[in-house]
Amino acid sequence: ASFDLLILNGLVVTASDIGHYDIAIKDEKIALLAPKGSLAETQAKKVIDAEGGYVMPGGVDAHVHLEEPPLFGKGRSSDTYETGTRSAICGGTTTVITFAPQSKNDPSLLSVLESTHQKAQNNCYTDYSFHILLSNPSPSVLNEFPTLRQKGISSLKIYMTYEALQLRDNEILDVLLTARQNSITTMIHAENGDILSWMTNKLEEKGLFEPKYHATSRPQLVETEATNRAITLSELIDTPMLIVHVSSPSAAEHIRNAQTRGLPLYAETCPQYLFLTRSHLSLPSFHGAKHICSPPPRTSADHPQIWLSLRNHTFTILSSDHCPFHYFDTENGKSSVRTPEYPLGRFKYIPNGIPGIETRLPLVLSAMEKDSKKLSLTKFVEVTSTNPAKLYGLYPRKGALLPGISDADLVIWYPPNTLEEWPIRNEDLHHNVDYTPYEGMMVCQWPRWTVLRGKVVWEREGEGLVGEKGWGRFVERGESTLGGRRGVGEWDVEAF
Ligand code: DUC
Ligand code: ZN
Ligand code: ZN
Ligand code: ZN
């Protein structure tokens, strides 16, 4: 046979085009795209008839937490590299970028990177890379940036909140300057940690401990102020920055203004800011804890603004921020904060984060199918696959279908409007989390097949998960191919 796999009769959607093409795959790469019908007689070891369903580049989820120690409250991630990446392929995601977390007393990023490699190696169902999660930018740590680049790491995340992670503005400037010098992309968690700690203490003094007060302690302006400050710091250093998990229309407005001024400012949003609201945090007994993440979900009146900011390019990428904690785990999960003295827990200790790696693509595509004004198909591919690949130096190996160049990573959906809608159930998901915050929400699309480097790894109507742990490989990343430094700063940064 001349090809390994043919995908026939699909409606192929990329970030730029939609068309009826057949796809041939050989040696783990896209070999060619041809007009529908022209490959039907071609020899191949395996053929998939997409029957008019969408065929897209595999999802790239650039914001995933796996096997992390307690950083965002009390708990540890419940998903391992094995269970988290397993869940990803069942939801159409073929590449993940997780975090290699530095704690304040880790003296070397290279050893953090090494130990994260050991967790992931031979355990992944998806291809993968890591962002450095930087919590202590000591001079010796900053000196490691060139070596990180040699090892295929070209991005890092820093925090403006969390005791275990928060950097002061001068430390952020140190990181940005060194990142600029090494062409590393900086991601930033923009919430004002001092304001929200102060608010949290005030709430606790009044005896207001329940999960819903998590949202009270972090109003939109906590995010908006920090976003504006982060933009200012990146403008000063004249270096690109991505604001992660943007939830607030007012923060999005600051980002849009910065972009309009030509700054290399990028932003990410997540399904929780399109589908969840802060009223989920008020669910009876302790159930609100299932929806605690940071920033918190906002109101349903904010959702249309978040969709709009995806459509108008304010948001560059849409990631899951999959940050899994069990609900009923009394040691490492959400319930770890419940004591006889505090039966409803104390929100400040509830681990911040929700699972969503498997539901990211189906939730959004289903919402689009019900209301096509929400997002175009090409935009969907752009923000869930192509742009994350470009932003983090994976393109065009990932996020594209370029013959001879792109890996044969595909997600094949059902033909539009053919499935009866059904509710999301945690028991149908493949993560290691005992709940999903999207339980009962209706979807009408799901990946029918997922293909990673030419191999079918998920077939919804056959055996389900057919990928193998360890088929996923580490992918070395280069420099971001979205806009880089501008070199037009107000002061001469080269002098530093
Ligand atoms: N930030 C994240 O990116 N993930 C989980 C918690 C947080 O605050
Ligand atoms: Zn964050
Ligand atoms: Zn996160
Ligand atoms: Zn539908």
C-alpha cells in the first residue's frame, strides 16, 4: 500500500479554509490533500469514511496541569500524565502543554524540567511539551534560560497571586527582560494577590467561609487591575506576553486597547468563562466547590462578551486550564478543607481548578452548532489548535495540515446536525476526577475519531480508546511565530 491511512469524504476545516478534501497519511505525516473522490481508489492500509463530518487538525491544549504538588490551595492534581492525556485524546486533543512547576525553594529549573520529563516519559497518549512554571527568579535561575531553549522549552508562566507563587513587579521585570533576551514567551496569571488576600481576610473575619465567597473575594477589578499592570510591565520591557485564563470583559477591554496600540499582547480564555457562572459556586451544601477556579466564573451577562472577544481576535487561544482535583478526596481534593469545625470548608483553602481537557472541544463546537453566530468553524480551529501551535513554537508541525510538513494529527467529527443532543456525564469521561463541572450540560458533537501521528487513538463507535500509553512523544519547541519583540520601546532596553 502506498499510504498508511486515508480519510475520505470529510469537510476539511483549517484556520484558513473549509473544503471537501480527501487526506492521505504516510509515515506519521500528512502526505497530501486532494479533491473529494480523487483518492477513493488509492491503495492504503486503512481507510476512514468521514461521511461529511468535519476533519480538523488535532486540538492543541496549551494550558494543562498534571501531577502537580499543592500550589493553588491544598490539593494535588488527581490526573497523572497517563490519565490526563488519555482524557485529552478522547476529546479530540492530540497535543498538550503542561507545566513543569518550580517551588520557591527549587534552585534549578533544569532539574524541575528533568523530573517533569520523568513523570511524562512513556506515559502519554498525546504528544506533549512543558511550560516552566517559575516561582523564584533568582539570578542563577535566570541564567538557565538559554539552556531551556536548547532543550526545546520556549515559554514560562508567572503569577501575580498565590503565596507559593506570587512575584513582585520588580521580579516580573527581571523575568520579562531575560525572557526577551532568550526569545521566551511569558504567560502571566493576572489577579492582584494583595487585594484578594485582603478581601479573603475580611470575609473570614465575618465568618463567611463557604465556596461562594471565593467569587466575592475576586471581583472583576482584581483581574482588571492586574491585567493592566501586566500589560504595562510588558510594554516597558517591549516583549510579548500572553495573559492566561481571561474571564472578565473589563480585562479583555484593556487587552484589546493594548493590541490596538500595536503591542505584542496575546490572551487566552477557557470554556469555564463561556459556560459556567458564579451562581454555580452557590450550589447547596459543598457542591459549589466543584466550580472553584481562578479567576472565578463570572455572570451569564458576561458570556456574550467572551464569545465576542474570541470572534474579534482579542483572545488568541482557547485552552482548558484543566487543573484536576477530586471532590470527595479528603486529603488532596476539594473536600480536604472540610473539618468538623468548618463543615462547609474554608474557600481560601479549596484547591483552585477544574477539569476540562476532554470537554473543551465538544462543548464549544456543540454550542456553535446550536448557534452558528457564536464562532465560525475556521475561528474554532484557529483558537483551539493553530494559534496555540504558533504562539508556543509548535507550528506548522502541529496546528496545520501542510502536506509533507505537518504531523498527521486529526480530529474527525460527526456531520453537522446529525446527532440527538445528550447530557455530559462524568462517567463517560476518561480523566481521573470524580466529577465534571459540566455535568448535565447538553452537547451534540463529539470526536468520532482522533488520529495522532497517523494512528487512530480514539474511535467513538468502536472500542473507544485505542491509543497506547507512550505513543505520545515530547515535542521540542522553537521560538513563537506570532509577533515577537517590537524594538520600538520608549527607552532603550538593549542597554540592559
Ligand atoms: N491558575 C491556573 O492557571 N490554573 C489553576 C489555578 C490558577 O489559578
Ligand atoms: Zn493561573
Ligand atoms: Zn492553569
Ligand atoms: Zn447539533
